Amino acid sequence: MRLSRADHGQYGFDSPQRTANDRMRVTLMSTPPDTTSGTGQYSDALASELSDFVSLTQTYFPADCANPAPFLRAALSTGREETDVVHVQFDYVLFGPVGLYTLFFLPLLWIQSRRFDFALVVTMHEVLNGKLVGPPLVPLKKLYTWVLNTVVAQTADSVVFLSGEAEKRFTDSVGAGTYRQVPHGANREDIRTLAPAEAKDHFGYTAETQLVVLPGYVSPRKGSDLFCALADRCPDIEFLLAGGPPRERHTSFYESIRSRAPSNLQVTGHLEADAFHAAFAAADIVVLPYNETEQTGVVNAVNQSGVFNWCAAYGVPVLASDCARFRTLQNEWDAVALFDGTDLDDAERVMRELLVDKTKRDQLSANIERYGTVNSLTAAAEAHQSLYREFSS
């Protein structure tokens, strides 16, 4: 059992960085950084920052895998190479059908941590609890989400959340524990220097075109259908849906968006990195119409947004659906404008107000950039290093 060094302050260390020979050894476990996994992409970006602070090894488990064997192998092989901390990037959907493999993967890692003397840290990219489930079988779903969350809480030496909203949902489910909030992190080190006119030209627009963009995956929870409907209502404005389906099961939804897209809505499909970055540089505003209504019996609450963090890195004004996470960002940073996500009239009204009010857009741009500076990926990596050092013996 490891104990924090209480005499080393809140984060357990005095100097900001160890020498190369004295660095902690950290194993970062996630899905691969491909187009099907935002979690894997985040983990890979975080790894590039963490490597400045720790001796880092990355291991991967497959995305969208119904076969439990890779998860068994990953858990049972962990610790055989010397490591001080194993850090798992966790989302229920990554661990088999309905998160089922969580029930053996994390307990096996816990056993390995006691055998090989390493600390186990888990970052929760999504958090479900009993309040977010709906029919059918509500009592069973409530019990199952509690079991999954309890497994996380009981096996991890520390659980990391990327927002206060996520932590509250978790504590509502299983109570208080050894938890830590760390910012998701705006990756300011990986932005491209691209003039708006050049970025717009990349997608076939003139420099004078006002462009409304929704970057990222096309799926029901991202509100891609609402974005399409908004474009249909506003034929005088150009819209860009810059992304493709995250997984095969979303392909039919994506194709339905493409088939009914009005002429003023360009749907790109999956983008290479440079084009993805160009979408942010081209945007006059980004709209994030994320959907918190019930889908397949579960409310997909917004815990954090990687796309919002890219907007922060680029200083792009954001208009988002009114949900708890975005409301916090508005109240604490004035870094986002909000609309009623169930009301297209309200979405159109606020969007048009922003497009004609350059002063307001400039204010949002400055505020979201300030948020991104304070909550950069570098700052997130430093916070992770601080957490890891708490497990120094």
C-alpha cells in the first residue's frame, strides 16, 4: 500500500522535474490514436507532453473489440516490465459490450499492481450513474452502472476526472474517494499557423465568407443532425461539418446526414490532420450542439469536449447547447455562448446575433483563448506528474 508524501505539499514533490535517471516510469494504457477513438487521440497527445516529465511507455487495447482476449493479455502482461504507475484511459464503451470487460480488466490490473508494486491510476473520460439511465430495465441499469463505478473506485489508487461535473456524477454513484480533477488540456503546442483566408480556401470558400463549423465526429450525441437542420433553416449562411463517423455503427447516421444536407452544408468525412486543423482556422464560429437527451436508454451527459479544447487552442468563438459543462465554462470563463439545445429557433437566433456582432465574437475569442492558456495540455501533463509523484516511495 502506497502512501503520499505528506511533507511534500499538495502534489507530493518539490522540484518540477526529475533528472533523466531519476524519472518515474509510467505506463499509459489506451486505445490507439486512430480515427475511431477520441480517447486514444487524447492519450497520444498527453503522452507527448508527459514524456518531458516521466519515462513513458504506451500500451494499447483495441477499440470496438468484442473479443475479451486482448484485454486479458493486456492486464496480465502489465507490470512484467518495471513501472511505477500504470495509467488507464477509461471509457465504458471501450471495454467490450456495455463495458463488461471492466469487471475483470481492472481487478486483474489491481492484482498485478500488488504483485509488481505499481500504482494504478484511472482517468474517467465518461461518467454514468443511476440518474442518467432510462427505460427499459431501469433498476438493472442503475445496479450495473453502480457496479462498474464501484470496480473503478475500489481498484484504482486514484481516479482522475476531466471536469467537476464528471466527478460529481461519480461521487453521486459511489461516494467520495481518492479522486483528482485534471484539465482535459488544450493542445496549444500542436496548432497550425494558418490564415483564415487560406483555411477557408482549403474547403472552397472565399475569404469573405462567414463560415459556421462543427468539427469532430458525426454522431447523434454530437448533435450532427441538429447542425444539419440549422443549416437547412439558414440558406444564406455557409456551414461546414468537418468530420466523419467515429465507428462503423454510426455509418448509417452519417450517410443520412450526407443525403439530406442542404447545398450550404459541406460534409467532409474523415479529415487528415492538416485539414482538421484548417477547419478551426476557417471558422468564424464553431457550433457544438451536443445532445444530452436519452439515447438507447442512457443520457449522454457532456463531461468535457476535446473539440472545445481545440477551439480554445485556436481562440475560436463557440456557441454550444446549454448543458451543465458548458454552463460552467460560461459562468467561470465567459468562454462560450449558449442556446437551448432543444429549440432550433433559439439556436438560429443566438448564432445570427454572434455572426453580426464582431465585438461579442472577439470577446468570446479572447476568453476562450485565456481558458486554453490556463488549461493547456502542458498544464495537464504537469498535474499528472504531480499526481504520479504522490506514489513515490
